[in-house]
Amino acid sequence: MSSHVFVDESKERDYLLIASVHVSGELDDLRKLMRGLVLRGQRRVHMKKESDPRRRAIAAAICGAGVTAIVYDAGQRYRDELDARAACLRGLVEDAAGQGDTLLVIEQDDSLLDWDRRQLYALAREARLPLLRYEHRRASAEQLLAIPDAIAWCWAKGAHWRSRIQPAVTTVRQV
């Protein structure tokens, strides 16, 4: 069975890239769960714009669904965000290389599209992944991008927010 990896970032304190990993058979149920969390008038769940009670409910729903995620933490070890992003993408591609049939779904940032494509192409060649599959999608078009968004937000906030989302985080990789 193939897996789908949904990817978002946080630049709040340290540079973090979050990858939530799902087998293809569970995607419909997860989309239904995430759509159910969207309030009337909203296009999507976005932690930055939610109230604290909603944030708690969203984190609980994600953890309750058995979501698993990897945090790629570049910290502040790099001279700029692009170097930090490159380090995180390297870790992501290395992990994807060992997973078999995987599709990376990365939240689309128009200013980074060409840069991401060049990086992913080079990293795939380096990892000897001739057919690295990835797509850039807007969060409003793919409900499951709300999962790494929520995990990234909670993780970056630290303290009690991090403890709320901790059950979903299986690995933290310092890159």
C-alpha cells in the first residue's frame, strides 16, 4: 500500500518542517474528520486563526485519529530560511527513500515553487530515487494539509501546546 506524506512548515521560532504520514487507505476518513472541523464560513482549518478552545479540539482530534508525524527541526543552525528548508527537505527525502511508494504533498508557497522543484530533483538524484513523487497543493484545496499545520503550530508554541500534540509526533529529527 502506498503512503502519502503531507508537509508544512513553521518559521515562528526555529525552522520546522512537519511531515504527517498516512497510508492511502485512511485518507478518506481523515479528510472527513478534517472537513468536520471546518466551521461555517471557513475554507479550512488554520491554527494561526483559531481560538484556543478550537486549537485544543483540533489537536485532540488529530491525536485521537492516530496520526503520526515527523518533526524535522533545523533550529537556528543555518544562515537563512532557504538553507534550513534545504536541510529539512534532505531529511524528508532520505526518509521517503526508505518507504517505497510515497507521495509527498507539500503546502504550496508560490515564492518557493521553483526552488523546491530544483531542490527535490537534486535530492532525489542524490538519494537514487528516480521517481520521487511530489505535488504542491494549496491548503484550501487539500484538507489534510491542516494536519501538519496544526502539529507545526503546536510544536513551535512549546510548553502545553507541544504536550497536547506530542502523541502524534513519532520522531524529531535534528537536521
